[in-house]
Amino acid sequence: MTDLFSKFDPLIQQRETLLSTGITDPFSLVMEEVKSPTVAVCNGRETILLGTYNYMGMTFDEDVIAAGQNALTNFGAGTTGSRVLNGTFQGHKECEDALKEFYGMDHAMVFSTGYQANLGIISTIAGKGDYVILDIDSHASIYDGCAMGNAEIVPFRHNDVEALEKRLKRLPADAGKLVVLEGVYSMLGDIAPLKEMIRVSKEAGAMVLVDEAHSMGFIGPNGRGVAEEQGVLDDCDFIIGTFSKSVGTVGGFCVSNHPKFEVMRLVCRPYVFTASLPPAVVACSAASIRKLMHNGNKRAHLWENSKTLHKGLIDLGFTLGTETPQSAIIAVIMPDLERGAMMWEALLHEGLYVNLARPPATPAGMTLLRCSLCAEHSADQVTEILAMFEAAGKKIGII
Ligand code: PMP
């Protein structure tokens, strides 16, 4: 018998080598208590959270929690069914209405996660004989959507407009084409030149899908994302997003103005063949989305935090994923996995949680300490965070 697990031996070995140094496992941390969007108890210690994507701090918003409690009481714990059978409750409709209003679009479809939204929309829209043209640094859910569908996959160099244009020009003029982009790339926190990319895509007759997972609620005059910021929201055929970041819950969605969009509800397998979100989750999400429409002050504070942290880390001598702050994600580049894990642990001992990110999630084999700021971080917390980075960086010998 061939042990089907043998293909994982190199990974098991790498993990064992790392843990044999006595380091805390960076991938099995437990939040024993969560006190607020920015503070939790980990290993019995109060810890500042700087790696949760909880950009707008909506997880503890009073109105959001009240909406969830009300739905839990009145609609029960779960739907026990697919959206196309018994799993569409009033709350799912209200959530989709909130999304349509938030984006000013005609159609909204809520999925059980953002991962499933990409999986479903990409694999269903682009079929046999069609092409999906995607940035090489695209999120795993985009790649998995491509793998699940039957279209030809054409990757292009990260954020490179010319490379995209060249690829598009080589494809048959009359073939169906879907260009898949992200507003903010989640590993390095850099933003895409959507305006130019959408222009060349449209010139080539392609449809455009933009994943705004990391920009919703924060970037753009109304928090609609990078496409809004760059004035090209109306040129996007599909916007994909998630509730697991700024919205502060769980779930995914696609919004669109395409007149035939509603047919997706019948043909999109990751929508049809899974249970819908629980009533409390859609109620929390709808309340959160409605509040995010009027969150200008929070957005301004989040930008301040991002700028302060970015500058502070540069001044301390760290190497960051972007030269200037472009989003609420600030990636600190580590020399290798071992020192990355040591630095991650040293920060945890200081009382700070960040994400340790490594290949295949990261581009170019990088190990990153990925920080994501929250609008609820106070200026004092940002100062504290910088002091923790300084202490840990000196201890590990990175700065
Ligand atoms: N798209 C991007 C760009 C993401 O970063 C993520 C989550 N990290 C997703 C989609 C999936 O979202 P969800 O957590 O809702 O599955």
C-alpha cells in the first residue's frame, strides 16, 4: 500500500525541525478570551491584536451584536438548508439588499464564505473555451475557482499592466475572457492599478472581476474599495467580497449590474450545494454593512494608524512590503522562515499578535510578519506596537 500521506513528508519534517528548537507553533495559537477588536488573551497573557483583518472593528459593535441576538432568538441557530431550497430567510434578503445599496449595484448574491464566492463565480462564469486572465499573486480562492472550472488559465506578472495587455492581445478576439484582479493584495498590502488594467481589459473585450476583500469598508469615498477610489467601479462586471474582514462576521458575496446575473443562483454549485449562513450571521452582517456606509471618521483614523505604523517600522529599520502605506495591511519582510518564526514568537512574548505568512501563500518564497490595522486601535496602542517591534527586532537581531 502506498501511504497517501508520504507527499507531505517534507512539510512534516520542516515543521518538526522548527518546533524542535522549542518555538511556539505559530499556526495553532488559541485566543482564550477576546476582549475587544484589538485585545485578546493568548497563553494567559493580554495581547494586542495586529493580524485579524478586523479593519473596522465591527466584531463588537453594539448594533451588530443586538441584530445577531435578535435573529438568533427569532429565527433559530441555523437554516439547515441551501439558499435555493429552505435556506433563504428574510435576513439573507436583507443582507443582499444592504450590499446592493452599499455598492449601488442591481444584484447581490451572498455565499457562505468569500472563498466560495470566488470558487463559485469564477468556475461558473468562465467555461470550456473561455479564458481566465489573472494576476500571478492572486488569492488561493481565485486559483481554486480556476481549477474547478474548465476555462484556460492565463497568469500575468503581478500588477503589470503591460503584461496583462500582452496576454490579452494573444488570445482569440472572439473568445470569452474574464480578467480577475484584486483591489488590495493581501500579502504585501499593495494596491492594483485597476484603472489602467480595466481599460486594457475592456479594450480587449474582456469581462472584469475585482476581489475587494481587503478594501471594502475602508478604501474609496464610500468604502466601496479600490475600484471606487480609482473611479472605475461602473466598469467592473463583478465585485467579490467577504464578510470576514471589515464586516466582522463570516460570509462572501458577489455584486453585479449584469442583467442576467440572477441565473447564477441556479447554476453556481458552491452556492447551490451548501447550507446558507445562519440567521444571526446574516443579521450581524446586514447591520454591519449598513453602518459601514457612514463610517468616514473611522476610515480616516484607520489611515492615520496605517501611516504611523508604516513610518515607525521603516524608521526602526524593518523592510516592508510597500515603500509607502497603501492599505491597512503592512507586511514586514523576514530574512527566512526560522527567523520569521522567532520574531513572531518574540512579539507574542511582548504581547503582540501578528500573522506569520509563508509560502505558498506569500509571493516569491517570502516569509512575512503581516500586520493588519484596525480602526479601533488607539494611537497609544500603535505607539506600544512600535515599542514591541523594536524590542523583539533587537532581541532576534533583525534590526
Ligand atoms: N479573497 C481574498 C483576497 C482573501 O484574502 C480572502 C481571505 N483571506 C478571501 C477571498 C476569502 O474570504 P473568506 O475568509 O470569506 O473565505
